[in-house]
Amino acid sequence: MQADIQTLYQSPICTVHNFLCRCRECIVSAKEYQETFSMAYIRKGNFRFRVFRNDLDAYSGLFLLCKPGYEHRVAHVHNIPDQCTIFSFPAESADRLMEHTASFSWFFSNPDIQSILIKATPEMEFLHQRIFSLLQKVHSPRLWIEQLMTDLFIMVLSAGDPLQPLPALNDKQKRNYLPAIEQVKVFINENYADEVTLPQLAALGNMSPFHFNRLFKQVTAATPYNYLLQVRLKQATLQLCNTSLPVTDIAFSTGFNSLEHFSAAYKKQFGKSPSAMRS
């Protein structure tokens, strides 16, 4: 397989690689060996991940989790090269992570399941976007990066449900529409504090508002508004837990137009008020 693999970060917790596929033809890779437990977020593209008897349809917006000790092959579906952020865990770190995610024991304890796909939630994608952005900078606080990463890992490993179906997308939709949807999600994650409109988002994907609204929900399992709301609430939670900013300032800095709207949305999502979350 032709690919550029850049090491973005190394610590006892994990190593982070930026994987950029350079293949321009639909090919099947040679056998590759999985040496460590890994968690890959697929930022772009679509490929078939073949391990043992399983053939996983991996595409952007999904996390691919792989146990160590197995051979696999990768087959490209179309000529859009995939891009992934790969988190690889040394054995001791993986063991400690498993201790904090008992709800995911069905995966780690089942020898017949080597790899699995997890649909990313808006909160997961926001955390990934923050982490990936910080890793592009020359100087970023390691403690903050590692805190965000551990939050992301636990969130992913607490959300796995083997019975939860992934969005039903055909190859044409993944080839033609997934890149546009990913562009919109990146825009939302970078501009969550601004006033965002449906025609504005639809124009980013060169679609009508009606087509975009339907397709976005099909791909992400969330409406554009709900996706934006989840991103805003996640950023608000980070500020509540890591700063001393007044709740009112946090509400307006994350895109809410009133403290009442922010408090109501926060309590509906988390079952407690912003002030109670902070305390």
C-alpha cells in the first residue's frame, strides 16, 4: 500500500499517526500484522478492512478498533484515498484503558471479534477535531492534549453497541456525498460559536437545503441543528470543567443566544444544570 505515515505524538498513553493513503487505484493490500491495540478515526475515504472472517466497510465518520495479534488486508472501494488518525496503545496503556471501560468487555473478551466499527457521535468528532488541530501546532500543552485524548478514548469505548446498525450508504453515496458531509462537519466544529444556517451548510456541499438536510441526517444520524447543538454543549462542558469563566460567558462564547436557552439545553442533555456540572 502506498501511504505517507506521519508521527504526530508519542507518550506512554499512545502514539498518534496521521495516515495519508496515496493509492489511486482500487487494490487489495498485502497482509499486514496488527501489533498493538489501535483506534483509528477515518477522516476521509472508504475502504474494506478484512480480518479473519470479517469484512468491515470502513468510511469517514467511523472509528475502527483493532485488537493486536491479527493479520488483515485493506481493499480500496474507490479512488478517493483515505485519511485516518491512528491512536496506537502500548500493552500496559491498553490494559489500563480497558479497566475504565467495563461496558466494552464484550469486545475485548470475545476471541471471535478482532475488529469493530463504531459510529462517531458529534461529541467524539469535536474532540478529535480539537486534538488533531492541537497536534498540528509546534507548541501545544501536552497535559491538555492527553486529557482530551483520554476523554475521547473512554467516550468511544463506552458507546460501542454490537447491535447498533451503521448508516446504510451505498458506494455511490460514499463516493459522492461523504466528502461533502465531512467538509460540513469540519466547518461546524470550527465555527460552532457563529450563527449557522441550513442554506449556508448546504452550499458548502453544493446541495439544495432539502437534499442536504435529508442526507446529513442519513449519514450522521443527527439533524444539522442537533449536530451543532451537541458540539456547542461539548465545548461548553470543557470550559465548565477546565476554566473559571462565568456560566453566562460560556453560554455566549459557545453560540447560545441566551443563558436560559443554554441552561435548558444543557439540563436536557446531561440531566443537570451547567452550575451543577461545574460543582
